[in-house]
Amino acid sequence: MDSGTYGSREFLEPAVWRARAEAHRRRVASWVEPHLERRGRGETHPVEDFLFSYYGYSPGKLRKWHPGADVVLVDADARDFGRDYLGTAEGAVLDASSLMARRRGTAEFVAELLAAAAGRPAQFGCFGMHEWAMVYRTREVRHSAWPMRLGAEEIAQVVESRGVRCSHFDAFRFFTPEARPLNVLQPTRERQAELEQPGCLHANMDLYKWAFKLSPLVSSELVADCFALARDIRAVDMRASPYDLGALGHEPIRIETPDGRAEYASEQRGFAERAQPLRQRLTDACQRLLDATRSPSV
């Protein structure tokens, strides 16, 4: 299928696409610029810098605006948008067919994973114990510049008394060797689609990862919406951890107490509600892309 027959195209006039591009740049500037300033000073922030360091999607890529597939930017120069764009008589358009030839496997995986998670009931009983399991009975911690709220033995007692109920492999893989047997599940990469569920903070944070892996086939507004959710989730994730981030303005959610666990579960429910439409938008985008590039039956 050539780019001229890809799907049903939307045409954006110059005033419209320029306004959208500028709005996107302004929106992400509040996340990107402080991060770059800290990086220039050799500083790190365990909340605000996490999405850049862990996911590895560069600030420059996050800043760049893309309209997604099937959108013609009227009177735009394709060279201004990168090598994945084609120039047409009307303007610039994403070469979606060529991109999907390389990204089809990603789109299929993401569609399957998101649909599987959406089809399960949300679970709200983990209480953020994954961060505790990452520092359980070890002196090597990821955020060593920040103090702990509790001593090592107190942390161990909380983990052992509460147990760990983590379903997310990319959290589980950072558990200490001593903590892994304490988890009621033993997640693996191969079982990810089997275990992912919509109440999990990390599964909802990962919507950002799936969005940028599909970029520029999906709009930058969707990528930014997922980033905004992931950023808020990360703050709660660390507030519920054993780290003391009070100096950064992050008051702890003391999940070692009944009130703290209730607060965490409430936050978790709120994130699940916010994630649902984003998960659906990503699933729908994957399905449209897959349908548009499916080979006709012979």
C-alpha cells in the first residue's frame, strides 16, 4: 500500500497545525526545561527526572510535535518534520505505510497487552510494596542521595508482615534477591500480557512508554497526555516508598499504617480511572494502524 492510499486523511490548515505544535511545545517545556537545567548542573530529582532516565525517551523527541497518521499538514515542508514525512501537492504527511512495515510488531504487541489489561478487574491491594521490596535487606539502593523514613530492620519488618503482591515484571525485576520469594506472583516478561491489570501504577505509567514507542504514528498530544499521567503516578509511587522526600515537597504516604494504605488505594483508583481513556485511545490507534496496513486476503 502506498502512502497516497493510506486510510482516510484529515487535512489541517496551517493556522491549525501551527497552533497545535506551539501548544505542545509550551506544554512539555514545563517538564523538559527543568530537567535539562538539573542535568546541566549535574543534579538529579528522583521524581521529576525518572521518566527521562528510566524510559530513555529524549527531551528533544518529547518536544517534537507530530499529528499522527492520516493527517496532511497543509502547506508544510516535509523536511521540517523529519525523514518519516513525505511531501505532497497539499503539504506534508507521515509515511505511515513505511513506518508500519517496521513497527507492525510493536503495534500488535501493544494492542494485545493493553486489551488484555483492560479486560481484567483492577486490583488495589498491593499498597506500593514494590518500592519497599527494592530496598529489602540490602545496602545498595537506587536513590542513595535521599534518606529513608525508616531503618533497615523496620523496612524489613513491614515487607515481611505485609507481604508483596506485585504483578508487574518491570517492577519485580528490581526486587532484591531476598524479596523476590516473598512476592505472591513471580512475573516474567513472557507472562506480561497474562498478568498486567489496570489498577497497577506501573502498568498505567507504562502507557507513556507505549505511546512514545508508537510515535510518530500517534499524535504528540497523546504522548504528552500519557506523560502527564505517568508523572503524577511517579510522585505517588515515591511518596509511598520508604524514601524521605519531604525536602522536595513530597509528603509521605505511610503505607505501613491503615490510614496510609487507604490513601494509597484511593490514589490508585484515581489513576486507574484516568488511565482507562488513555489506554483505550492507544488501543484504538493501534487497531486503526493495523487495519489500514493489513494485507488484503487473496
